[in-house]
Amino acid sequence: MNDQTQSVNPPQRALTLHRELTAVWSDLPGWRGVLASVNHGTIGLRFMATACVFFAIGGVLSMLIRAQLATPRGAFLDTAVYNQIFTMHGSIMMFLFAIPMLEGLALWLLPKILGARDMAFPRLSALGYWCYLFGGTIILLSLLGGVAPDGGWFMYTPLSDKTHTPGINADVWLLGITFVEISAVAAAVEITVTILRCRSADMPLTRMPLMGWYMLGTSVMMLVGFPPLILGSILLELERAFDWPFFDVTRGGDPLLWQHLFWLFGHPEVYIIFLPAAGALSTIIPVLSRTTILGYGTIVAAVLGLVFLSFGLWVHHMFTVGIPHMALAFFSAASALVAVPTAVQVFAWIGTIWKGRPELKLPMLYVLGFFLTFVMGGLTGVMLAIVPFNWQAHDTAFVTAHLHYVLIGGFVFPMLAALTYWMPLICGRARVPRVGEAAFWLILIGFHGTFFIMHLTGLLGMPRRIDVYPDNPEWIIPNLVSSIFSMVMAMGFALFAFDIVMQVIFGAHSRRNPWRAPTLDWAMSLPAPAYNFASLPGPGLDHADAAVALARGTGWLPGAPRGWRETLVVNAGSGRPEHVAVLPDNTMLPIATAAVIGSFFMLMLAGLYWLTPLALVAIVLTLWRWGAVMGADTDHAPILVAKGQSLPVHWQVRGTLAYGGAVATLVADSSLYACLLFGVGFLSVVAPAWPAPESGLSGLWSAMLIGVALVALTLGALFARRAEARRGSAIAQTQTRLGVVSGVIALVALVSIALLLDDPTRHARDALRGVLLGFAVVHMGIATLLAARSHADARDGRISAQRRGAVPVWRLWQDFALATTAISGLLVAAQEVL
Amino acid sequence: MLIGSAAIIAFVLILLAWAWRRPEGKGADERVWTLGLGVGFVMAVLVALVGYGFWVGERILPRSDGAVRVAAEARQWGWAFRQPGPDGQPLETQEVLYVPAGVPIDIEITSTDVIHSFWVPRLGGKMDAVPGRVNVARLMAHTPGEYEGLCAEFCGLGHSFMRFSVIVYEPGAFPDLSNRQTGGADE
Amino acid sequence: MRWAMGMLAGPTLWAVLFVVVYALHGIGCAWGWPSVSFGPTSLHIAAMMGAWVAGLVLHLVLLWQMPKGHDREGRLQRAGAWIGLVASGVTLLPIVVTSSCG
């Protein structure tokens, strides 16, 4: 079907198509549009704009820090406030600026550059945004209320436990950040599925724009890398709220468990931030050098190497906690090795400039700023990977300098390049000349003036996170220099923001594809329409030059003749079109769901634990509504997407986007579970105060209950299979009903085990058993809800020979719940026997 | 290390400038850039550096060779030390550590509350004080004198002031303690 | 998508091997394996060496199995196998050069 013709559908009037699509795809007018939008363009821009606001807030906090440190006896802030401010600076920049910024860029850009109309899960985009906004707001309000987190952005226990931080400061961090991370995991699920399934027709994975590879690497890393922190936060909050001793050395815990979990997230995080920025560089450099990227395959391999290796470095943040030298050496070697794929990319970019004719446009200035800054940050990073040097420089201003070189060099500069590069597509206007260049120079000079000298300050022995240094006159001059230049940098960022506002208001209308780029993100009119493409790109129509042809509907799946939001779903590897997904319309459901999740976190924060079940019920009710508007109760004829090519709609196929999303969610869930198992293993091998006291769980009762639960779970898995196999007949409804019953039995059995558990506050082993049981109950609960959802689908006629309703996803969850419950049961049994 | 990094930075920047100013010529060879420079050059530098790091790291590990043992106990916010005194008997002090010059010292570091970190910048690397475990750091001071030490891990409100000093004396010439605060005096 | 599995195989093997050796190291230090002699060396070193060498052999087998084609899929699979081999070789080298539980 892959022929040379330029069109697969007859041409139509572009304006008619535009009106038809706009009516279907645009947000609602007025306030309802603000609350109900699910469009990736709107949500992506909101993410980025909100992230920039948080960047400004974080920046103001850093100015306060620099003002305090400008003199040795700064009396500007008292110590308690200073501790809150540096903690909030780090937390805001990491969790409320960097991560949401890259999510926003991914949401806004990916469908455009891959040739789709929207992300795979538009409602999930919106849910993610509202979780981020609400969580961020809680954290900010705590700063205004003077109860902001104050234990440093990595929240080491025991400093952050109830004894040493009795206020709610640490709870704000743990609950607020976890709330925001829900949005990060949601985004990761969505980005993964979108890149694998929502590309243009016949675009194989190996030919997609490099941005796709980078974002795929990022999202998979987020799926695996965020759960350790989520688990750590849950454990620490359980310890703070209910005195379960995961980190208390006197009762079988160990503060180092927190450090492992935190950095197991924290180091991949650095690359999670870097990869999208590198994706932007790999997109911008060839365009502005008027050539193609050098070494596509090698760069993909480098991304692959980074994704894996970056999970083998986390201990290099813990070189001074007293870990044996050989273990340090493993991580030291891995930390040095990770420089190789990074260097491969840097040299590929320089080689691209070498073979092209570079033009010094504004985005290119930021690219050059990146090269200068990031290479220096990378080299200090290699120095810190060397154990003896690390022992000297760890926790000093040297590390502060290093991490700002890496994060500002490796993320902020490329993001500024990306913003200036894509602004014409965002607002449809060209920028006002010369202001941007001035902002660039202020930022560059201010940055290096602030942070270069900080290397020296650190080598002079100045530790991080101190607020006064009256006895160290040798630190005065370098600190003053840093403070003065930081003001220059702040002026630069202010000017950058001013430039963007000027461009939106006063910029001249930009011509289409102003950079003469080849990629599909420019194959549309400016500013980008809500539906991106009037007809979807494919072979022969896969270049920015195809803009007019696509607008006239000669590509795949033109217009919105059925009044639905449709996009193509393709085979993950080859890109062959497989079915048509009908995406959800504007809805208030995401904001309602985020609000009830938020109420759960607020109740936890307020210590009203007895009210939280109400919030959980509300969450279940809203999620039930999500499922209720999926699927259909009648079959639809295949849709003609191109001459001679008809494809089914999504409710009549098995490999839907939603199924892919469930798989991606389980990847993240598996990572969480694996970290929990790591916690059990780590504490029982390493923590003092083991072996644990005699347990009361060894009786016959607990063995019987776990046996009942496992049998019921297994039966449930069988019912799910039979419900799917017999979906055309009335038997399906019997199977789904049996599925619900077996789920309830399993739940009752599991909950009864809780009555036999030893007091979880006694020892970390008992507390961990409580968590393992909680994990099993939650997953069993979700599996039972999915069985109930499937039963409702069967009852309402959403299941037929062609339609499967929620059954495949139920089956997947049931299997996962069965596997994890069995492993947990075996683990506890092994603990009892050994 | 400093000279090496400066050289690498200069190399990359010159390459970049050259790429920019280069007259129109033939295209770039992918293998030279990615495999040659990216993998080959970088691996060579890293292997040398990491190998050297292992060697130094091994050399400064504490080992059982009869080093002087002292104990440092961190708390919010201060340090208690126990070391051999003038008469060879253990001596307890607050905020001041006395050690002889020219011999290796093993410091057993622990904490009574949160995580702190023992660091004397002019004498060597730092080691964390973690509740529930004893970490051993090895130091050696060649020249007698007073050295400044501090807590390098953020530990709460008093972090900035959690300082101590190390007084290094000629072996056999324990300094006069009469004008110093020692273990007897409470703060 | 078989090629994607092939591409991921090498790095995945590295990840598993890294975790296994790190776990053996931690368990060995906790249970006093360095003082248990095993042939010319200690049980601790022997266990880690055994896992490492077995892993490296698997890596070589993987590299051997990779398709020889010059299309992008083939090259990516070979790159993945090489990344895994080099990563396992370099990051676990400390088994033979540093002291185990000091």
C-alpha cells in the first residue's frame, strides 16, 4: 500500500475542513473551556506556563538565598526561614518546574511532531495537569503559612521524622510531592503509549524523529524511576503518621533505606530531565545548521545506554555514608561510564554543525550556551564520580556548582532554545528583534559569574545549606561575587519573559515554517490548530512541505465527518495503521477526579485519618465514571481512512490504547513492588536490630486465609479468561458475576489477615508485612472493581462477539494481583520458616 | 584533574568554533565523531581516571595496622570526642579533638540523633555520622596545629554552627588542657 | 518488534547482573563470607566472580546471536549487545581490584 502517490483521499476545500474540525476539537468557550479542556495543545501549554510561574517563584527564593549569603553574618533571614527557603528552592525547581516543563513540552509537541491529532489519553493529560496544579498550590501555600518543608530537598530521615520535625512541614513535602508525582506517572504512561501507537501512518519506530526516541526513553525512565520515591514517601508518611518504624534503627529500620529509595529515583531523575532537553537539541541543531543529524542510529543507541546506565549510579550520592569500598567502586565505574553515551551525543551534535552551515539564530545562541555550560558540568560530574575526590567535595558548594551547571546547562538552556524555536508555532508570531539576544547574554554571563566561582568556594571548604559563616573570611569575596552575578542572571530571565510577552502581543505574523524545518510539527498553519492536521500524514506526505496537501484533506482520515475526535492508531514497530481511536470530548471529569484525590491528600495532611475513607470512596466513584463513558453498545462499520483502506474503531479491537496504558501502568506498579521487596531484603540483611521478635503470624489461620485468597484470585483469573472467550454469548455475564464474587471473597480473606498481623509499630518487619498486605488489598480491590466494570459492560450490552469492554484490562490486573499476592505470601512464609 | 578538564573544555570549544568557521568542505564522517571521539577518546580518559581513583581509594581505607583510635559522637548540635589523653587514659572532650601528628588516626563516627557528617577540610575526606552504625574514617595530619572541622550534612537549625577543632600535637607532647573546655564542662 | 527485544536484551542482562552482584556483595558482607575460604580466594569473591563471569559469557553469547544485517534494526540490536557487554565488564571490574567489605 506504500505507493508514490501524494494523496490517498480526494482534495476538499481547506476552509470547510478547518471549520468542521474546529467545531469538534476546540475547547468550550468561557470558563467551562478552562475547566473541561482535554486537548493536548491547551494542556501542554498550560503545563509549560504553570512550570514557568513556578520557575519564577523558585528563582525568587534563590535570590533570597543569595542575598542571605552575600555577607558572612546575613541577618536577612533567620535560620528556620532560610532552611525552608533552600528546601523549597530545590523542591520547586525539581518537581514543580523541571518535570512539569518536560511533560508540557511532550504533551504539546509529540502529537504534532509524530503526526497525530492528540495524545493517547486526553483525559489523563488533564488529570495530570490538575493534580500538578493542586499539589503545587498546597506546597506553595505552606510557604506562605510559614510551615514549608525545611529538611533539604532530599528529606533525609531521621531529620525528617516525627521526633526531629514535629510540625507538618515534612508532611507537606511527602504528600504534596506524591500528589504531583501522580501527574508525572500519568504523563509517563500517556507519553509511552502515544509514541508507540499514535504516529503517522507507516512511520516505523526506527524512522521517527529523534525527539520521539528521547521522549520514549524519558517516559520509560519515569515509569521505572518515580515509583521508588513514591514508595519512599508512602513509607515515611506511614512512619510519621502511624509510627511504623521503617527508618528507625532501634526497631529494625534503617535511615539508609530512605537514601537508597530517594536516590534510586533521584539519579535517574537527572537524566529524565536531560533527555527531553537533548531531544530538543537533536531537533534544533540540524535545522539551524541546514543539514540532517549526524549518526541517528548511534544517538538512539546512546539514549538506550543512558536509560539503563542511569539506574546504576544512585549510590554515588551516598559515597560518604559508610558503604564498603567495593560497592562504591561499582557505582563509581558506572558513574564514569555514563559519561560515554553523553559524550557520544555531544560529539554527534558538534559533528552535525561541522557538516552543515550553521546560522546564528536566537535558539542557536542558547545551544552554544548549552555546549559551554554542560561540558563543564559533565566534567565536574566525572570528578565527583571518583570516590576520594567525592569524599572531599561531597556536600560542599562544589556540588551545588556542579548540579547547577548540569541542570541549567543541560535543561534550562536547551529549554530556552526550544521555547524560542517553537514560539512561532505556539502564538503564530515572529519575535521582536534584539531583546532575546540581550536576555541571552545576561543569563549566560550571570550564570557563569554566579556558579563558576562556587567551585572554588566549595574547595575552600564551604558546606551546603549554611546560612552564616562569621569565622570564615576566606569565603566572603567568592560569595559576594556569586550574589552579585545572580542578580544579573535574574535580570536576564526577567528580560526573557518580557521578550516572550512582547512576541505574543506585538510580534508580526510569522510565515509558515519560519525555520524551514523538515519535521511534521511545521506541516500546519500558525498558530497550530486544535486538531493539528486536517488529514493525517503518511508516506509521501511526511514532510513539513506537505502542509497544504494535508490541510486540503488528501492525507489519511480527513476531517471529522462523524463528529468524533478521531486519530490513527498504528503498529508499535512498523507504523502500519491498525485502527481508528475515537478520543474523548471536553469533560469536567479530570478536574473532579483531581479534586477528590486532592481532598484525600488534604485530609491526610490535616491528620483527619478517619475521614479519608470517604475521600477514597469519592475517588472510586469518579474513576467508575471514567470507565462508564468508554466503549460502545453497538458495532460500527469500519472507517475508510484512505483509498482502499478501511480500519475498525477502537472498541472493536483488542490492542487498544487503553490496554497499552494498562500495561504501562503495570510497569510502574511492578517497579513499586520491586522496590518494596528491595526494602524487605535490605532491612533484613543490613539493618541493626534484626532478627525481629517472635511473630504471631505462624498459625494455621493465616495460612488458611492466604490460601483462600490465592484460590479465589486464581479462579478470578479463570473467570476473566472465560468471560473474554465467551463474550459473544450470555455465558459472559455469568463469568463476570463470578469474577466479582471471587474478588470479594479474596478481599475478605486478605482483610481478615490484617487481624492476625503483629503490631506494625513493634518492628520494621511487622510494618513491612503491613505494607505488603496493604499492597495486596489495594490491588485486589482494583481487580474487583474492574470485574464489576466488566460485569456492568456485559449487562449493558457493551460486550459482544466484537466488543470486549473492560474484560482484557480486568484480566491483566487480576493476573498481576495474583502474582504479587503469591510472591508476598511466599516471602512471609519464608521469613517464618527461616 | 583541573588541568585535564581545562584541556578537554578547550578541546571541545575549539572543535565547536572550528565546526562553525570551517569553509564549505566535505561532510563529516559519522564514525570519527561518534565512535572515535565519543566512545574511544572518552573511554580512554575515564579508564585512567577511574583506575587512579580506585588506587587512591584503596590506599586511604582504614585497615588494622595499629592506628590510633578515637571516637566522635555527633548530636544536634555538637560533637563529643573520646581520645587517648596525656597519660594514655581515655579522655572525653566536647568540640575539640586531640590527635598526635604523623600517625594514622582511625575515627569511629556515630550519631545519637540525626545524620551528621564529620569533615576537616584540610585533613581529608568526610564521613557521615549515621545513627545505629559506626563508620570509620582514616586521617593523618603531618603538621601540628589547630584545624577547623565542621558538620557537612544538613542537620537542622544549628547546622551552620556545628563546628569543632582538631588540635594536632607532636607525639608525646600533649597540649596543656587547663585553659581548654573539656568533657567536664557542660555547655 | 522482535528487534526491539533484541536491542533491550544486552542492557537488561547488565541490569540483572549488576543487581545480583550488588546483592551478593551486601549479603556477603553481612554474613561474613570474606572470612570463609573457598579455593584460592574467599567465598565472597568467588560468589561474585562466578556470577560476573557467567554473566559475561551470556553477554558474549548474546552478541554472537545478534543478526548481522546492516539495516538500522540490525545495527541497533548489535549496539544494545555491545552496550550490555561493556557495561557489565566495566562496572563490575571492581570485584577484582578493590577490597570487598573494608
